[in-house]
Amino acid sequence: MTSAKKKVQISVYLDPAVREGLVEYAARRDRSHSLVAEAAIASFLSPDADGQREAAVSKRLDRIDRRIARLERDVGISIETLAVFVRFWLATTPALPEPMAQAARAKGSERYEAFVAALGRRLAKGPTLGQEIPEDVAPSIDPSQD
């Protein structure tokens, strides 16, 4: 009859924050401190540990890349929206004579404040316009159709 190899007891010194992390993790998983520490050390010493870390980093980088691509898309839509609006506004709004222009500036300032308040309410309640536009709309936009 062969007996199983007996585990060897060792003593290690841990930083208080690391020890607290070990205690909390072991409690959450309902495992002993020794079992968690042994698994962590085995993982650290494993020859494929570098590969696992690289895979985890690669996965995170891919996620970041997708988020940046969405941000680029959203910024592109915002810029094009603003450009189309400004182009339309400039083409359809005639210049005002000076006495009317002063009154229009005053009214414009008042309307701008109302716009900023409405924008704040819209952003607070969500969803945003960018969330309402489906992902498949962007590739079908043809800039030559302006």
C-alpha cells in the first residue's frame, strides 16, 4: 500500500494587504487559506502562467480596442451631424439688419440657456442618441450624398 505524499508546512511573510486579500478570497470561496495559497503558488510556478497572463492581457486589449472603435464611430457621427446642421443653417438663415440682430442675439442667448438645460436633462435620463443609432448604420453612410 502506497501512502499519499504528505504536504510540507512552510512559513511565509505576507504584506498585510496581501494577507487581507487572501483571507477575503478564501472566505468568499469557502476554502482554507492554505488551499488558496497553494493554488496561487502553483499557478505562479506553472510554465503556462505566462501564456495565461498574455491571454488575459490580450482579451483586455481587444475589449479596449472595441471601445475605442465605438468612440471613434460616435465622434465621427457627432462631427458629421454638426457639419450637416451648420451647413443647413448657414444656407437657410438670412443675415439680419443690425437693430434686429441685437434683439436676436438676446433671444438667442435665452434660447441657448434653455437648450443647455434640455441637454442636461436628456443626458441625465438616457439613452443618448449614440445609443439609439444602431451599429450597422455607420457603414452604410455615403459622404458623397451631402
